Amino acid sequence: MQFLKNLFPNVVPIWTGDGGVVQAINETLYMTIVTTIVAGIIGLILGALLVLWDDDGLVANRPAYFVLDKVVNVLRAIPFIILLAIMSPVTRAIVGTGIGPTAALVPLIGGTAPFFARQVQNALLTVDPGVIEAAEAMGLSPLAIVFRVYLREGLGELVRVTVLTIISIIGLTAMAGAIGGGGLGNLAIAIGYQRYENDVIWVALIFILVMVFIIQFIGDVIARKLHH
């Protein structure tokens, strides 16, 4: 403990308590998990619709595909820091405040869902068209083909893009924290950077990297098992 106190003199006093390191870790995990679940469901649905509505899709619908494709492209193109500002009124209307980890969920989901939708679309397009044709020949409905063929055959690739998205979400939570969203980003900026306490910045960075490495490792293991 004495070694840690010498190495991180400004971290030990704020390890626990309101605004401390433990709270920042919990807030980052909270934002990451909730965003992953909600944006994952929305992105999965949108990605499947992009595949189905494409000209070569099972339910080709050019006008619907055109609108959805452009909406996804526009939302993906907006820098997240600007999206935070644009969605501030929406955030206050939904949550009642624009500060804190819960308020950060609105722009996090809004920025992640279209990104994940495009990743899902690309993952599902890797499924062998011959398998899709065989499923159609068996008389399966488009919805059944999505669940029994697309999602099952593309599961390994879906895991990879999900890992990529979760890692991206962790980075976005740090950015949201920089403007009052809480979490490790807020800890690094509000305490570490503004008070010139570099050891706090390093501790925040270390925990973010640990989260990323753990998620990447778990994702790689699952993807390899699914591939085999």
C-alpha cells in the first residue's frame, strides 16, 4: 500500500467515495452495458432490415432501403462530441438532466446504434448466398431465414463486430465523461487534467485499457469457438 501511495499519491485518497475511482469504474461499466444492450438490439434490427430491403434482399424495398441507408450514414458521420450537443435537448426531455451517466446514455445509444447497424449489415452479407437460396427453396419465411440462417451462419462475424462496437462504446463513454457524463473520462478530465494530477489520468487510462483487453480476449475466444 505504501508503494501505491508513493506511485499514485492523488489516487489513493479518492479511491472510494463520491466521485472516486470505484464510482467512476462503476459508471463506465453501467454506461457500457446499457448502451451495448439497447443499441445492440436497435442496431441488430436496423442491420437486418438493411439486408432484407436491399435490391438483392429477401424483401427488396428500394425506397425504404434508401431512407434507412441515408439515415444510418448521416448519424454515423456526425462526430460524437457534436452529437452530444445536438441531442442535449432530447436528453433533457427524456432523462430530465443533461449531466450524469444516465443522461449520457441517450447520445451513446444514438451514436452507437447506426454504427452497429452497419456492422451487422456487413456481417450478415458474409453469409453464403447458396445457403439463403436453399432456405428459400425449403419454403422458410424471410423472418425465419433471418433467425435460422442469417443470424446462425453469421454468428461468428457478429461476435467480432460486437466486440468492435463495445470497445468503441468504452471510448465514447470516456468522451461523454469529459463533458459531465461521469465515468473514467470525467475522472481523468475533471480531476486528473484540470488539477494537474497526472497519476489520476494514468489510473483512468489503465482501467479503460484493462476493460478493452478483457472484452477483446473474451470476444476472440468466443469467435474462435463459433468458427470451429
